[in-house]
Amino acid sequence: MEPLTLIMTSALASDRASRRSHREEGDGAHDQKPAHKSVMIKEVLAALAVKDGDVVVDATYGVGGHSKALKTAAKIKLIAIDADPRDKDVIKGNFADLENLLAKAGIQKIDKILFDLGWNLEQLGAGKGFSFLADEPLNMSYGTKPASGFTAQEILNTWDEKVLADVFFGYGEERYARRIAKAILERRKIKPIDTTIELVEIIKDAVPPAYRHGRIHPATRTFQALRIAVNDELGVLQKGLESAWRLLGSGGRIVVITFHSIEDRLVKRFFAQLNKDGGGRLIYKKPLAASREEIIHNPSARSAKLRAIEKI
């Protein structure tokens, strides 16, 4: 079975046309002890504009920062969802299955919904291979099973060189994608690639010295690409947005916080099409960024972008 058919979307094709460098979500996150903080809480509250009686969905509960703020802002009915919840009151599931999850909870219509696509830094200690500083099995699935059907280990040991290069470049904007993919194939001829440290060593050996000692860790973009591929993040996001729009009543709002350019372009196109068709109204013409003050206190917010749309 051709792996690309499972995970690649139209967003990938557009990414190949651009080699812009971005300071992506996750840069530097491996250099400090994980301490996740929900980002742009004030902006989320303003964009959602919740009022008493609203049915509100937090589709990416995480540590619950946004949910707590929303419940404080108004007397709402809150439904929280997370792929790997730690709170017993949170629905376990992927927001790609939003309609089924809400139907089981007796919810047919919603007023507001938030998607915070930021990577929970506490996942660094989950033992699933997200960190390139810990020696862990290469899993990288957020939930019990990977949404794509493949673990990172399976991808690295079975996919062909061209597909791997396309994934690293398309999902990670990795400039040395071809060199890394070639090195992976050469290494796996000797033995399977099983752990994060093995992969990091391959990447370091494949890239130039200047890149190896650059501003960010040389494995950052490759790990990001694998994470997106394993969890089918773009496909899941598209399904989640489409489901949310169908569930929204008139005057309802969707707010999305993205952390890298690939996801942001997908959200931008989706909202733009709804606005063009006349069914939606953009709350902001351009995405909001975190304030300088917030970035100082929470560096994870530096690449956050918030977009919002209202259903007419």
C-alpha cells in the first residue's frame, strides 16, 4: 500500500513550492523541563465571545487552561475532548470523530468550538519518542493507536526513500530532507531504526556541520514531520473543521490556534472558502499573534496564530 495516499494532502503540494524558514512550534522545547501553558487565553475568550447558555467545545483539552477560562467567563455547557485525557470528565477521542463523540454525549448542535493545535509539552515525558534528547521507542502517536495506521518506527523502516524525503520536506520544511532520507535507508540495511537516539545520530551524520550546530537542534524538523505523519494531523484537522462547521448553529464561532505554517495555511484556506461562499464571516482579516508580554513568560506562544470565523 502506498503510504502517501494515507497522509499527504493538498497542503503538502503547496509546501513544496516554498522553502521559507519558520521558527516552528517545538523549537527549543527539548532544552527545558516540560511545563505546558495554554496560550492566548485572553484572545481566545474575545474571539469566542461565549455567553450564558452556550454549548462550547474544547476540542483539544490538554492541561485545561482554556476550558477553565471559558467556564469562568460565562455559565456555559462545556464539552472537553482529548486524545489522551488525564481528567475523568474529558471525553477520550480524536476531534476527527467530533460528530460521533458529541452524539454519544447527546449533543447535536454547538455554539462555539476551540481547536488549540499546540503540542502539549508534557508529551515529552510520555515515553513515545517525541523527544530527541531521550532514548525512547519511535512511536509518536498521541493516542493509543496512530491515526495514520503507522508508528514512526514503521515509517522509518518501511517507506521508500522518495516518500520519506517528501514527508520530511513537506511536513517539516527540512532543507536536507533528501540527504536524511538516503541516510535512513543506508542505516536500516544494517539494522532496523528503533529509537530516537538512533534517528538523531543518523540525522546529525547526514547534515552539514554548520546545520548540525545551528540555532535549532538538527532533528527538530524531521521529528515534527514524523509527528504530523504518524498522527495524520492535516487530515484530522480537515475532518475536525468540517464537522465543527456542520455542528455550528447560526452565530456560532470556530477559533483555531496553529503553531506552524502548514496547519495555518490549511485553516486559512478553509475559512477563506467559507467566507467566499457567504456562509461565514471572518472575525479577523489577519491572524492574531501572542502579545510580546505573553511570549516573554511563555515562549511556546511565540509562533502561535489565532484565526476565527462566525457562521452566518
